[in-house]
Amino acid sequence: MGGALDGIRFEELSEMLARDGVSRSHALPLFRWLQRGVEKDMLGPLKRWIDSWDGELRTQVEQVAETPSGDGWTNKFLLRLSDGAEVESVLMGFPGRFSACLSTQVGCAMGCVFCATGQMGFSRHLTAGEIVAQARHVAVEVERRHGEKIRNLVMMGMGEPLHNFDETMRALDILTDTRGMGFGSTKVTVSTVGHVPGILKLARHPQKYSLAVSLHGATDEERGKLIPVNKRWPLAELMAACREYTEIKGLEVFIAWTLIGGVNDDREHALRLADLLKGMTVHVNLIPLNPTEGYGGEAPEWEKVEAFQQVLLDAGLPVTVRQRRGIDVGAGCGQLSTAKKRRASEV
């Protein structure tokens, strides 16, 4: 035996105990403790079995640094994994509606030019246990700081979740299990830069997770300059996959559009986007560009953001401008990275 147990589904844990001659009835308190850190006193009957385990029971993550935002509600955590690799996770929200933004990879292979994680390059996938451990860490912090629970999980941290499909889905299976942390599947959003095979697999996954697609360009030429993988999965394929997802799941697709001054923020861009999304079940999120050290673009003036939004509203598309949180500490969309010099307080 070996390895951590918090990356194992409940049914697998129950079967493991049964194979070792332990009653399946002990799987529930063990699973709850692995995920939530409660009911450890109920693990007494498992002492002999636990003592025989030659690995960690729970995946270990070490908080190396923490950066609180000036908004008072956003905290970025730099977490070190067992092999020394580091990822960032974010706690964000406000009373009654806290969210955890989780990473799925160390770095990212997608190479989006304005994204700090993409500028890092790709190191490795995270295991399901490492993803679960992030959620557990953030859940403990929101309980300690605010006396509340995490309401939403957004797989929008470092990495492309659908590039690490199997481990991401395993982690979400565990996190949405009502016997553990019990996040509702409708409170989970999986973000992708347009990984078409992953979208099609997600459409057929038994859980109804929300899908967010980073678009940023309404023609292959425009999008390809910002999103290199558009050359592999061009817009026609991506839009077809989104339609298939909607048909199967009965859910709208969230379309993320990062507004970059002088690049994709004028009326013509908005009209092309409206035409591309015509007849689709979508909700557009406009995101004024968040600054990163590796990209020289800037967010447009607010008047241009409002004008872009109005074009989409006039076309009958639901659209919102994403609230900017944690930008001052590099915790915003596209800002997560462990390659840059730390500005956080060491802990």
C-alpha cells in the first residue's frame, strides 16, 4: 500500500477496506475525515489498518505564502506540493458567497499570450489528491476567517482543466460527493481555453458542471494571435463542441472575452462576436485585461467596455462585465503564476 487516500473515490475506498478485511462501514467516517478533517475520533477502529498504510493519508500541501487583497475579501495562497512544485489557489467572494479558484496543472501548455500561467510553460498535471487538497485548504481558511463555507468551485486557476481531464474529473467526483465536502455540481465551473476533445468528454460526463470557454477572438485569425491552440481546434470546431455540450447538458455556456485595448475591444469586434454566437445558449462575461509582466497590452477605457457590452445586449445576448477582484495582488483572471518574484508575506 502507499500514496494518499484523499484522491480516492468513496466506492474505491470502501472496496479497499473490504479487500483488507475491514468492514465497509468504516469507509464513511474515513472519507469524511479525509475530505473535511472531522470525525477523527471515529477512526479508532481503523487504527491497525491506518498504521499499516505506508504513505500519507492526506495529500500534503504547504502554504508557503499568502497575499491578501486590499478589497478585504480576496486571498491568494502559494502552495508547495510534495515534490517541491508550487501552485496558486484563490479564495474570493463576499459574505454568503465565497468561491475557491483551484489549479489543475503546474504551469500550462496552452500558451495564451496574455496569461501569466501560459507564459510559465507546462511542468506537469496535478493529481486528484492535489486538487482536493487545495479545496480543503481554502475551505479551512474561509471557515477560520469568515465562519462560512465555500459555495462555489471554479477550475480557473493555473492550467487547462480539460488537458488534465481524468484527474480533474476524479477530484470533482470526490468534492461533489455528499459524503465528503458535498459541493453541488451546479456550483462547479470548469474553464477551458477551447480544448475541444475535453469539451466533448465533459458533455458526456454524468455530472452537470458549468462550462466556461475563453474566446477572446471571433475569427480564427484574430483568436490565433492570442490563443495558439486555436490553430489545432479552430473556431468552427470549438463552436460545434459548445453547441453539442448545450444540447446534451441543457446548460448555457459561459463565454469569457478578455478586452484588450486596441486589439479586440471595438464595435466591429463586438459585432463579429454577436454574429458568431447567434442562436447559441450562452452568457458572455467581459473581462478587462488584467496586467501581467509578460504581456504589454492594456485594458481599454471604461467607455469602450460599456460600448462593447451594449452591442452584445442590442444583439439579444446576456452579458456582464466581470467584477475585478484581487487584481492588486495578481489573483485575477490570467494573473496566477509561480514564476514571478513573490510579493507575498512568507508564512
